[in-house]
Amino acid sequence: MIQEIEIEKPPEINFILAQSHFIKSVEDLYEAMVNVPNAKFGIAFCEASGKCLIRYDGNDEEMIQLAVKNAEKISAGHAFIIFMKGCYPINVLNAIKNVPEVCRIYCATANPTKVLIYETKIGEEIGRAIVGIVDGYRSKGVESEEDKKERKEFLRKIGYKR
């Protein structure tokens, strides 16, 4: 059975949802995030064996609580979620991808997002997996010349292009 889990967050807050494979991930992800000046963040990792706890860390209590709350809802083996403010996913995505334990990035966004979860029995236990992500809304058309101009101006306004 597939379930939809809605990510709960303020509209302006970005997050990264991904999969890792080892309890050490929490500390390594912290180290990747803390190297971004002014970044405030919270990390939650769903352990998939042993105690099956949600492991967490971060440097901002609001972001930590947001990460833990959403990890509890997702509760899928080896999934992790990082909420951030004071930076964007583009500032940390390569560092996150380079953490040796990271297997897959599902999304990096501030959009309204739903996580598609599959739940099944494994022996006597229940397992859960992320099978997909719905990140934002469907396309409404192809950009016009005016849309291109707005896009280019926006990127320069926020400092991502000169």
C-alpha cells in the first residue's frame, strides 16, 4: 500500500530529503552543513536496524524539531531530512552528495512536497520505503521571452549570476 506523507514546514523553509546507509551519517551530515556560513539547520535520520531510532542533530532548535517531526511521519529506513534557513540547498547539495554514506537525493526544495511511502512486512517487522516524491505543481506551459527575461533578472537580483 502506498501512502502520501505531506512535509510540514513554513513556506519559506528549504529542505533536502535523501537516503543514507549508516548511523554515522548524522555526524557527517552535520559536518557538511556547519561549513556553510550563517546556515541554521536540523537533521533527522531514520535508523533502519538495531534500535530503529530517529537520530538527530543540528544547530537550530526550530529546524531540529521540524526535521524530527517530519522524520517521524516518514519513518522509512535510512531516510534523512535536513531543514535549513540562512542558506539554500544549492549551497550544500554537493557537500551532502559527497558524504560517503549518502545513497540518493530525493529532493531539495522549498515547494509543497508529498513523500510517497510503501509499507510492507519483512519477517515479523514492518518496513517502510520512499518510492517517490511529489515536489511542487505540474507544468503550466513553456516560458515566453518575457519569462526568460524575468528568470535572468531574478538570478542576478539574488546574486547567483552576474
